[in-house]
Amino acid sequence: MTRLEAIEYIVSKTDFDYPETPFRRRDPYKVTASEISQMTDDELRDYTKALQIVEIFEATVPRECRADEQN
């Protein structure tokens, strides 16, 4: 599983009380500081949720078991 697959899976199982933004399923490591500074509240919520998912994924899944870490 890749970190984007982890995001997709968790997002598909989570109920959100606001409409999806472009940052909900995007790789948070590819979001720029400029984009963050211009985010709406909902965009920031989606970005931080995606970042949280990735950080938990990387903390719990060993690097050698992550599909996006294989060379």
C-alpha cells in the first residue's frame, strides 16, 4: 500500500460534515507553503487530515513494506 492508497482508504471510510476539497485526497507532502497560506478553513481541515493519515501510516507501516518506498 502506498501513502496515497492509505489516504484513499481512510477517506472512503470517514464521514465528513463538509464538502470535499481538492486537498482531501492529495499527497500532503506535495502541497506548497503558498497553497497552505491561501487555504479556506475546509481546505486546511482536509490537508491536515491527509497529513495526519500519512504520518500515522508511515509510523506504523515499516518502510520496506510500503509500495511507494520500493525501488
